[in-house]
Amino acid sequence: MKLTANDLNTLCKTAIEAAKKAGQLISSYANKNVAVQNKEAADSLASQVVTKVDVKAQNIILDILSPTLEKYDLALLTEESVDDKSRFEKDYFWCIDPMDGTLAFTEKTPGYAVSIALVAKSGESQLGVVFDPITGILYHAIKGFGAFKNEQVWKPNLLDSGTSTFTLQMDRTFLKHPEFENIQEELKQYAQNLGFSEFKIQKQAGAVLNAIWVLSKAPSCYFKLPKPTLGGGSLWDFAATACIASEAGAYGKSFDDSPLDLNRADSTFMNHKGAMFASDKKLASKIQTLLS
């Protein structure tokens, strides 16, 4: 079933409703002590933690999105449910992370968000919705129709932000990378060569807000290096922000400059190609050169 522009607009509005309601639920638990459980995932702590809030948020989202599955013949992929592989059969699938950044949530620090995307079977994101429960800011985009912040056209100042700070958004697991110190020094030197007096590292957020903050705190970058072991984020970590970044005029691709593989056949992890978000392509190319 080929979706029309009107279909995508309707589905985006439904996803926005779901993201906001899930965000409200998450906010209601923000100052409460929530038990943390472990789940089978990749080798990072961030990918292994889950709470009842993740599950409750997912249930809210599914209650709202489920009627669209039959009406528009959509498949479904969510972080807190088993992948039923229907995403390979249908033309489009919902790709949902009910609360990305659960570790930050359990630590009561900013960095968690609701993420909902609609992805084509080809692996290309058609729409993306991100809601930050702490700030109440909603980001969304539909392919070909631009990016929006709180439902107003959003054109972040990516190339000349007027700031003296260059920011590296990163996952805490990257601190353990054997080449972290060298990579950090390379990027710091590159930032100084561009005329930035301050090199800042932000490391408390999940992948979704890391990518969003690349846009809102430009010049900035966030990347996941390719690696042979499972991990490197999952499809639902990048599906929504890939669309938002593209429509905002920023860079969001695999680390090798190919499109993000958002319907990977053999896994839901992204370690095989990694990921790169940067405020512009020139910056992304330089980082890829530095780290290749």
C-alpha cells in the first residue's frame, strides 16, 4: 500500500498524540524511585536497563497507533516487544522507542525522550516524532515537508551558530573505547583549527536526544563507530532522528556515508555500519576522515 502525503500527515498527527501522552506518563514518574530491571541486549548498561515506565509508555503508544496497523497495512517494531519480522513483509512499519535514555531517566537527569518513526521497507524513514518529557519540546518531520519544533517550522542555525563552543555528543560507553583519548584530542584540535575556543563533551543523553542536540547545539556531532559485536544502537534509536536531521538540513547517515540501514535484515542493531549525525556534511566528512 503506497501512502500518500495526506496519509503521512495523518499518521504523523497520530504519532504526535502518542508521543505526547507517553511523555506525560513518563513525566509523572520523573521524581519517583523506579525499580530497574535488566534485559537481554547489547553489551552496554544503557541498552540493558528497563523499567515499568518503559513498558507503560509503550502500551500507551500502541493503544493509539494500533488502529493504524490494519487501516494502512503497517507493520510494527518496538524496543520492548519481540521483533515479529513483519517489517520485511509490509511496505511500512512503525519503529518505536517508548523511552530512549532509560539510564538517564533512572538517574533523574535530562537525556531521555519518546521516539516514534514510520519507516519504509527500503529502510528510509518517512516521518519522525521525538518528544522530550523534561522540556516539553516536540520535534517532528515528514519526508519532503521540513522539520518542526513545537509544530512550528524549525530551521536550526547549523552553519553559523554564533557560538564559541564545539560540542561532541556521546554515549558514556564511548569513554571505554580504546581510542577515546586519541579521538577526543583529534576532534579538539580540529575544533580549535576552526576557531572554536571551547571543546565540550556532553555524555548523559540517550541516542535520540544526542542526535537532536546535534541540531539544537550546533556546531556539534554524534557518532557510533562500526564494530563487530552486537550493539551500536538499534533501529529505533535512529529512525525518527534520521528523518528530522535530513529535513532540518543536517547530516544523519551511516558512518561510511551510506544511508542509515533502518530495516536491517539480520539484526535490529546498527553496529555493522555505525551512525553519524553532524550539523553539516563538511563536518561529518572531516570526522569520518579523522577516525577512518
